[in-house]
Amino acid sequence: MSTAALPGEPDSHAIAIAAERRWAWVVIAIMALLVVMMIFTGLHWSAMPPSRVETVDVKTLHLKGEFVESNLGTSVGADGKVTVRLIAQQYSFQPQCIVVPAGVPVTFRGTSTDTIHGFVVGTTNANTMVIPGFVATFTTTFPKSGEHLMPCHEYCGTGHEAMWARVQVLPRDEFVALARRSPRISCVAR
Ligand SMILES: [Cu+2]
């Protein structure tokens, strides 16, 4: 059977090739759009890719080292740097409420005791996965004071949807006054 067109009939083979080519361009355009969207959102939301690998021993997490309960929460170092240490576990964050100053860089350091969790702070760019055995860390600045919800955003089990904490962003002066009073800063009633 020949695919050549009879006189007066359209060339079906040529039409098929043209349709294929058109569809190929549509697919290329969709892929290009997706890449542009990834680049735009990554830059626009200041997404922070993981910078390096830092490990921690899950088995001794609660016994010694940085992530013992008494060391969790917000602290101000001798150099004035603000660090938040937290633990994610089925199905809560420790601490449940985190205090940070507005307009000052804050470094988060977190890890998990059991399974993969994650968190995002409100609509800010503070967003990371929290994986057992690894320390997730990033530095961000909260531009204005207010309160954010901080839900777990990696499905971690049946209690996942109830797993969240709060982040209280205090005006800088208020935060400094609290930090002077106590080395561990906890949420204030508002
Ligand atoms: Cu979780």
C-alpha cells in the first residue's frame, strides 16, 4: 500500500509529520516554561538549597550534644548571633513556640528523632526538610514582627496534620530585653 496521495487528495503523511512537529514545539514550549518558572520562583522566594551535609547521631540526640532538651529554642551567642535549635518528632516540634527578632539574621538548626519531617514558617522563605541523622540549617531574616504558623510539610504519619509549631517574631528591642533576662528565650503572651 502506498502512502502517496492520489491526485486531488491531501498528503496524509505530510499532514502527520506537520502535526508531530507542531506537537514537539508545544512540548518544548511547556518544558521551557517550567524551567523558567523554577528559576523565577527559586530566585523570587529566595529558596535556599541545602548547602552541605552535617550529620548527628540520632541514638544519643536526647542524651548529649547540641540537641539535648535544655539546649533547644532560641539563644544569642557571645558574638550576638541568634540561633534557633529545634527537634521534629512524630508529631510535634520541640519547642512548640519559637521566638526570633525582626530584622536580624537568624540561623535555624534542626534535626529529627524518628522519620522525615519538614517545616515552613508562614509565608517566609524559612523552609527545610528535617531528616533523622542530619542537621538541617539555614539563615534567614524576618523583616517584620508578627506571628507565623510553622506546620510540618513532609507527610510523617497519621498525626502529620496536627504537627505544627508557632514562630513569634518580636521587635528587635523587645527580643534583646528578653535575651538579657534569660539565655533561653521563650514565647511571650501577646
Ligand atoms: Cu512531621
